[in-house]
Amino acid sequence: MNLELNRRRFLTVTGLAGAAALAVPAVPALADPARRTVVLRARVAAESERLRLQQALGTTDFHPTGVHLPAATPLTLRVEAPDGLLPTLHVGAPDTHQDVTYKQPRAYPLVAGENTVQDPGGGMVYLKMIGHGQRARVKFLSGGVMAPVFELGRTTAEQFQAQLDTLTDAPQVELVSRHAIVTVTREGMLAWRGEDRTAHLELLETIIASHAAISGLRAGERSPLPFHLVEAPRMPTGAGAYATHGWTAYPRTYLDRLLSVEGLRTRGWGVYHELGHQHQQMAYKPTDLTEVTVNIYALAAQRALGQQSNLTRPDARTGLTPYESGLAKLPAADFTKLGAFEKLVPFRQLELAFGDDFWPRLHQVVRLENPPSDWTESARRWGYLAVYTSRIAGRDLRAFWQRWGAPLTAEWLDAVAALGLPAPDSDPATLSESA
């Protein structure tokens, strides 16, 4: 989980706006120089997608190339841009360099024809091209080294193992699927080289799809941009992993869950949680709820994977589930004083009371209406939560939220009352699930 102060510090960093590429080149024989040619089609920027989806954090608009550039080494490449739009080259997977100076990727605008790029930090090479389907080709000529890359549906297990044995100059390895880029150290990947990478990336796609589903994204509405998951050499104080604009980051000690099929399937809550941060909507996310509504998506992933809900697992110390301990505290005087999972209970109760489509419908309405707010406007965002949940339920939920200790001001209680909705037929605050 992330502390809000740490997250806010990371949010001061510019999002990785801009972006490349539809066509990901297949992985042919290792000696084939065409492996260094990348075909691009321009697509939407990460920031544009963040605003379209009304999300608090954006994903990435980088296109992986499979090339690693050693530090202070000239990289020569040739660009063809028949439609006149030129890509930008970026060096460095975010927050993977041992030197924090190179935490952010460095951008190098390209020109048509031959280019030479030299970067003091070095790192994995990415391209981005923002636009509307314009084409470009980038051919890497010299200076970079090929990194092992497994591309879902294109790379065989045998090819990937051969890359791990042969492409030893690059210190990083990447896994690529339609909606994900995973960048880890070579050492980290070698520790888990025996995993079924097809099953692993298909599982990651299932997790991301569960987040899209609970977000109410219908066919054709999902973003074409991927999520970038990286192994990071450092973590913010108090955080075991973190999410920010453009990527989610995990320490070496988390690779048993990030890179293993069984670990990701049965113990991957941290991945579900951090990717959830890149789905959270802004309008009804006051600071108090940054680490709460994120777990709407984590619970959805658990259900998609057939796991027991964290809300039905007894606490090791008290022997009580979050339902049992949380409901025993009602009426709550202060929502912020509840335990981490106790705070999640009312959000799941709304699904139990009003249907599995509750949160998908709410996401859709918020995207349509785009209610204005600033992250500092906590009272407004709590108010939006009360108003939008009441509208989606078709019931006046003032008593429900007040019973859970939500800090709703008179202005927003009046706003819910003005909707003229009936009270719930039964009290949603009494609902729970069994294991």
C-alpha cells in the first residue's frame, strides 16, 4: 500500500505524456537484424486517456523496443515518417536506475533520417508518438544491445529461454502483452525463468480486464495504452510498492508474486492494489479514500480469480473478519478511525445491496458527467460520493454513509436530499458475506 504523502510527492512528477505504436514486431531468430526495426502508429496520449476515463493516475504511452542503451554510449537509428509525424525516443524504464538522478526517463525528439542519441544514465529504450494513426518506422543501426523480451502470443518459451542465455549484455528483461509491459532486472527474471510466461501474462491480462470490467468499460472503451509494471531499487518510506503517473513499482522482494504464476494468482493483492490506483476515478476520491476505493478493483480481481475475499478472512490477532469487526463499530463516529479493510466494507455492501453492476454504472456516469473537483477539495469529493452512490442506487444513502462515519457536510447532505429518492428497502449497512 502507499501512504498518501508519498503518493502526493510522486504525483508532482510530470505524467509520461505522449505515445507510440500499434504494431509490436514479432520476435524472430536472435540474429535477425529486423528485430531492431520498430513499426509505429501514433495513438492517444496517456494524459488524454486519463482525463477521458476520469482517473486519478495515468498509465504509459511508451512503446517498448527491446533495445537497451548502455550509459554514455551513442545510439544510431534511422527514422522514416511517411505521414510527417515524428516519434520521440525515451531512455530508461521509470524508477529502475540505481541512481535516483535517472529515475525519470529522458526524452530525445527524433528527426527524419539518421539520428544519434547519447544518454548519461542509459537504460531500456522506448518510443512514443502521439496522434491519430500516423505511421513511422525506426531502425536501430548501432550502439544499443538487445534485451530479452517475451511477447505474449509471439514469443515461444524456447525462444525466450534462448534469449536469456544469449542476450546477456542487457541488465533488464521485459515481458509484453496487449495491456502490460513488465520491466525487471536480469537477476530478478533469472530467479523465475522456469515460469510459464504465456500463462503468467494471460493471468496479468485477466487481472487488468477485471479492473476494466468493474470500471464499466464496455467493448471498444478500454484504453489502447498499456500498464507499466517495474522492479524498482527503492520504495517510498512506509510503502511496500507504489503507483504513480505512468507506472507501478515493486521491490525485488515482491518478485515471487509479480513474476510467478501461482504467486500472482493466489498472493498478488499488491499487484491488484497498485494497478487499481491507475483505475481510481478522481471525482469521489478524497484523500481519506485513496487507499480505500483502490481496493474495489483489488476485490474485483480476487473474484475474477476465484479467490476468497479479503473481507471474509479473519484477522490473525482478533479472529474477526473486517465485516465482523467493522459492523460491530456502527454507528461509527469517524470513518477515518476504522481499520483499512473495515473502510472497504461499505463499498462492497453497495454491490451486495444494489447489484454487481453498481460500480460499473457509477464509473460510466462519472465519465459522462465529469464533475469538477480538485484533490484538495475533500468535502466536495465526499459529497460526490454520497450523491453519485445515491443516484446509482436509486435510494437516499445519507443514513448509510452517516452510519459509517463519513464526514458529509450539510451542503452535501442537502444535495442528496434534493434528489428526492426513497430510503433503501432495508439497511445496506447490515450486509456481509461469508467465506
